[in-house]
Amino acid sequence: MSKYIFVTGGVVSSLGKGLAAASIGKLLEERGLKVAFIKCDPYLNVDPGTMSPFQHGEVYVTDDGAETDLDLGHYERFTNSVCSKESNITTGKIYYSVITKERRGDYLGKTIQIIPHITNEIKDSIRAVPKNKDIDVTIVEIGGTVGDIESLPFLEAIRQMRWELGDGYALNIHVTLLPYIKAAGEHKTKPTQHSVGRLREIGILPDILLCRTEKHITLEQKEKISLFCNVDRDAVIEAIDVKTIYEVPICFKKQGLDDLIFRKLNIKKEDKGLEKWADYVVERVKHPSQEVKISVVGKYITLPDAYKSIYEALTHGGIANDAGVVINKIDSEELEEAKDLSKVLGDSKGILIPGGFGNRGIEGKIAAIRFARENKVPFFGICLGMQLATIEFARNVCGMKNANSTEFDPKTEFPVISLLEEQKAVKDMGATMRLGAYQCRIIKDSNAFQAYKKETISERHRHRYEFNPKYRKAMEKQGAVIAGENPQKDLVEIFEIKDHPWFVACQFHPEFKSKPDKAHPLFRDFIKAALGS
Ligand code: GLN
């Protein structure tokens, strides 16, 4: 039976609970445990698939095609755990299920209430994740901040689970903030005390506190927090700001967080240390041998979370090449007005166009692709980036004036990107794209094969539109290389061009499968090409 760690957050949002949960998972996995993760999101959307990146940040896609919270990306990057549709529980999903059961008559005449029906549904959904999977510890992160009305049913559910499971089988970790007040020259513990107080009001007593802070906290402060919050002194853990997120597990380990968890959960396992991670990942991110500037041209560049997995995968590509990646974020709309692109992109060693929806900024992206193609700058197009690379090639190389995707111009004369018949019938927007893992067959004479070193790969998708096979021959004649295809449906998955140092555009999202200690082959080779090697 799996043991459970429940992670809550207090004082403010954006404390990095997801990273804390992922780092805890990493520590446990390194000591030989099998971990699973769950993210509970207290919003009413069934999943984040229909939300704007401005609202939600990146939508992370799992192998089984779930559109999920970006914290699942942290979980998969830090550990070997595989997330699925079950790993992200939202209020919307819980209510949807309960109401469906009610309509079906499953509750046999009962009055359906938040307690116990909603809370039971949450508990069942949590228990379903580790079931029959040999999981030692399931880490459950509750989104939002303690004190929010929205998260109350989730907190009640984990309160009950902690009580039912008992000591040694479950524990509560609360992530909190210790603001440093410059004028007073000290940390303030009051917000943490209040936040723990709010948790106690609903019957949750944290076993461990992770205190986010800008500056080191003193023993005296730890003692004060311990006394006022009913938490052992050695269970008050400092979570100080670090240079790279990959340092967080090391920072926790130095304070014995894994031993503490083992003691509280009655687990005994050998400690093999975290040296490999420290030497290869953290050291290379902090002190790389060289630097390389990569431009990412997108429309959500003001939001650090919108292209989270892309930025991380670029860092991983850097690690594999012992290079620090300096990411130059360029607003595609601004590029539309730029007279001379070399002023903006001239010093970039590589250009990446990420995924996206809607026509705002696409002409700027197409201009950047043209710049990369003509000036032989290594280019990496992902999903929308691939579709736009095809459009650029059709327009500027094949002479198909105003070629476009029917997403942006339904009446275009050259619909080089268009909808499949099956997508034309789709009415509901939620969970209806081509989602999740699909196979791709790669041709040997391609940059993609150079990278993967195998002919059949599997990558994750999230899109509606596809390369239109009607234009394939015309493009191939002009030097386009269809480097990868879906073996079942012949859909074009990878588009490359000849006579260019490295121009790879893929319909799938490789960024979701990159890890710091195992860079995705395409990101690794893109950075390699950008370094000129
Ligand atoms: N908007 C495009 C489509 O739906 C690309 C999607 C994406 O980049 N994820 O096909």
C-alpha cells in the first residue's frame, strides 16, 4: 500500500509548491523508492486545455493525452514517474463525475453533498493513482493557498486521509513564506503562524514546514517557528531562493529532509547521495564552459510560465553540451514591425518558434523563420512553429503566394496546413485535439535521425491542424525533406530543409519529454548546431 505525502501552500501563491513536491520525489526516488504524483487544482475547468496561457501558463501534455497543469512537467522532469490522466484532479473533474453519477441514479435516492460525496470522490481519485502500481509514496500537491474557499473540499479530503491512514503512513508538508523586511533587518514569521493556524482550524497539523525565503534563516527563528507552529525544530526546513531550480533537491537534502521523511513514514533505505545530479546538472547550469544565445519568438514571452517546458528543455540541451543557454525572448508581434530583422536576430545562434494558437503574431514568426532559413541560422520549429515553417517555405520558396493554414485564413488559395476530416466534425473544444503520444517513423538521411539514432520514436501531440499532403510533392521538389511521418496515417510529423546547417520542425512537442540529466535528442542537437559543432 502506498504511503502519502500531502503538500499544501500558505501565505501567497507562486511559492513553488510544484518544485518542492518534485524535489521531494527526486530525493525519495534517489533512495530507491517508487513515487507517484498528483496535482489537485481547485478550479472549475475540467482541465486547463481550454484556458489561455495568460490565465494558466503552459498546458502540459501526458503520454496518454491529458491536458494538465504545468507542475506535472516538474514531476516528470525531476523523476522517472510517468504522469497520466489521473495525475491531475480538478474541482471541475470531480463535480463532473459526481453529477454524472447522480444523473445515472448511482446514489440511490441520497442527497448529494460536498461532504461526503465530493470529498469521497476526491479521496477515490487520489487512491486510484497508486493502485496496483507498486508505488511506495504518492505525493499529493494541493493547488491554491490555504484560506481559499475553493480548496476547502480538497483539504478536508486530505485531512480525512491523513486521519484514516495514521502516523507512519501519511504526512503533511506545508510550504510557506518568510518575508524579509529590509527596514527591520529580519524575517517575519507571523504570516507563517497565521497560515499554519488556518490549517489547524480545518484539522490539518503540518508535520514539516518548508519556509521559502530570500535569505538564510537563523536557528533562533527556526525555534520560534517550531514553538508557535507545533512543528519539530528539525522539521522547519529552509527553502531558500536558488540559482537554478535543479538545486532545490540538493538544498533540501543538505538539511536532511529525506531522512526526516523516512523517519516520519517509517521507511529505511540506503543513502546513495545526489552527487551525479549535483555534478552533472547543477554544476553545468551554474558554471557552464561556454554560452549560446537562442531566440525564442512567441506571443506569450512576457509570461515565464507560458513556454515552461521549452525553456527547461533548452537548458537541458545546454547541459548536454556543457553550455549555458541565454534565452532571448522576442515578441512575435513586435517583429512584425521590425524593418531590419538582423538588428533583432543577428546575434542569435539559434531560433526557436514554439507552439501556439490563433493568428496574432504569426507573420512575425514567419519573418523569423525566413531569416533563419536564408541566413542559415539553426532553426527549431515546434507544432505551430512547424506549421509556420511549412507556410514560409510554400510562400517564399515554392512561390505559393499567401499560402496559409486554414486556422488563420480559411479561404487561402494554398491551404498547406489544414484540418483533417475528423477534426471538421468537432464541436466541443475540450480534450478534442490530437492529443498525447503517437509514433513517428523517421527517414535515415535526416537531422532527426542523427539526433534520435532510431527509426521509430514516440512523441506527444496537442494540435488540430496538419500538414496538407496535397502540397507535399511540390515542396519536396524545392528541397523540403519530410523527415518523419505517422506510420498509421501518413501524417507529416517532421519537416526539414536541405542545404541548411540544422533546420528541424516537428508537429509534436518534444519539450515534454526532456529531462535535465537526459536532454531530449532534438534539443541537444539544436544547441549543438547553435554552438557550430
Ligand atoms: N494552432 C495549431 C493547431 O491547432 C498548433 C497548435 C500548437 O502549436 N500546439 O494545430
